[in-house]
Amino acid sequence: MKNNEPDPDTRSIRVPRGELKPPLFMPDATFGFVRSLDIEDLRRCGIQAVVMNVFHLMQSPGSSVIQGLGGLHAFSGWDRPIITDSGGFQAYSLIRQNPASGSITKRGILFRPKNFNRKLLLTPEKSIQLQLRYGSDVLICLDDCTHVNDPKETQMESVDRTIQWAERCKSEFIKLVQHSRAQDGGRPLLFAVVQGGGSHELRRSCAKALLDMGFDGYAYGGYPLDGEGNLLAGMMRYTRELIPSEFPMIALGVGEPRNVVKCMEMGYELFDSSLPTRDARQGRLYVFKSDFTHERAWEEKGIGYLYIRDRKHIKDRGPVSPHCDCLTCSEHTLAFLHHLYEMRDPLYFRLATIHNLRFMTLLIDRLKRPSDEG
């Protein structure tokens, strides 16, 4: 799989609908949209790509609807790259934490979703078929996700399944791409996920097997936080070192600004998470503590958090952050946002989400150019 490898000089990753210029943050558009925003809002925030979820989309609006409307780009109106998550994380979030929700076997993942009138079997082959039919620019192999605290036996089973499923995913991907008409922008990319929990040995064996198969890029798999919510920095660094630097790597589920800073320093280039948008809706806004164009505000100490519900904002005429150029900070005061939040008006969700996403793109842009500090 060489024809779509990223150019190591420009670090630009060519995909059917343009280029990804890492490092970059990709918000989760799980059901085909980022909550409370339209596509123009996303463009103005500087978003290059979004991540959509196969498991959720196959339930609503359903595969036949998406295909009938011409794929995810036509359905959503988003004309920039789309990365599709395979559904592997749902094996962890739904099944491993509640076995009544389904089961995981060598064949695939059997889900029993609530309020759904039938079972759903997601195999590696079906995951690839759906992602290609949806028109994804970057596909992610189905994997068996675990938590770092899961037993060693569970981690070993996860790695074995992840390797076997990746092989089946690649085989199905090659077969379908070869039989489809070539797109003007070239074929989509296929990324594999490195599992292994907290075991260096398992991470190493999983990475080696996947590298031997050959993929366009890779991802850190498994829940990225420990039981106390701290980033698994040591294991994430080790896993990134297992993958040659010419391959892009996604830090799946990493979206807390300080954790993004840490992972970028490790060499991760792509980030996806629902945290910044969820934080915005819940009243946690991100701020720069200083003018990031002149000082090292990209360091952990330069990132702060503002809680819009605090009563001290009732009469505050200032913006969320004077060092942010988003629509929210340019046009609205903290007093107004506080009022909207207290009234639970939908406009608050839009303005807050715009701010947090623009914060993420500004933060990463500054991290790209540390030599520009004054």
C-alpha cells in the first residue's frame, strides 16, 4: 500500500477529497454532524476533517439511506475529508462494560442495541464494506478495544483478534478497491489500530504484526486514560515509537488540550475526540492564559479553563479569551454567554462549541510553529 503514503517532507496526506495537513484535531461528527454546528461554522473554525462512526450510522439514519443519498459527503454537505471509525470502540464502551449489550467473538462483534428491533453483527468485512460505501476518505480497521486495567488474558485475546481482524479488513479493502472504478483523487486510506493495553510486550507484538501487513497509517488503540483519568503517557509514547515516523498516527480519543500537547510532543499527528464539543455544551470553555502568538502558551501552563456557569461572569464585558479570533470571542461577551447558558438556549451550544473548536485549531497551529515565538 505505497501509492498513498504521506510525503515525509510536507507531511501532507493525500486523500480522495483533498489533503490532510497534520498535525490536526478532528471533531467527532458521530451521527454525520457536529452537534449544534453547520458546515460553515466548521470551516470558519479551521476544521480540516471530521470523524464519523460506522456503528452509529448503520443504525441511524441507516446504511440504505446514506448510500441512497450518495454517501456521507452528499448526505452531510461536508465536502472536506471524512474519517470513519470502525465501531471497535463500541465493543469496549457497550459490551465490555455491559455484556448484556452483545458479545465479541473471532467472527466479529454482535450488538444488541437498546430500542433497536434486531441484533447487529459487525464483522471486519462488513465494517470495510460500509466505510467504502459511505465514501470515507480514511477507513479504520475493526479492532477489539480494551481498558488498560483489563486482565492480561483479556488483553492477549484483544491483540489476537485485532491482528486477525486487521488482516481480514485489508483483504476486503484490497478486493473492493480493485473492483471499483478509480476516483479522481485516488483511493481512500486504510489505518490499523495498535492494541495491547498496558503491556509493552503485547503492544510490540501487535505493532509488528500490523507493520508486516502494511497499512497507510496507524492508531493508538484502547482507552487512552487510566482509572483516575490521567493520560497513559508512558504507554502512548512507547507505542508511537514502535511505528516508523513516516507513518501518520492517530491518538484515538485524545482531545483534552493538555493531553493533545503531550501527544504531539510524542509524535502523534492526528487527534479525534468528542471532549471539546461536549465540554462546550456542558459549560467548560478553553482559554489561552497569554497571547499565544508571542509566548509559549502552547505549554501546559498556558492553557486554562473557564466555567461559564460561574456567577462572576454575570456582568463581564470581556470575551471568553482575548487571544482567540473566533466568532464567539469577536462578537459576544461573557455576560451574554452566561445568560444564554442559564436560559439553556440553543444559541449557547453553538457559540460555545465554535469557541472550543477554534481553540483546538489555534492551539495546534501554534504547536506547528514553535520557532515563531517572540
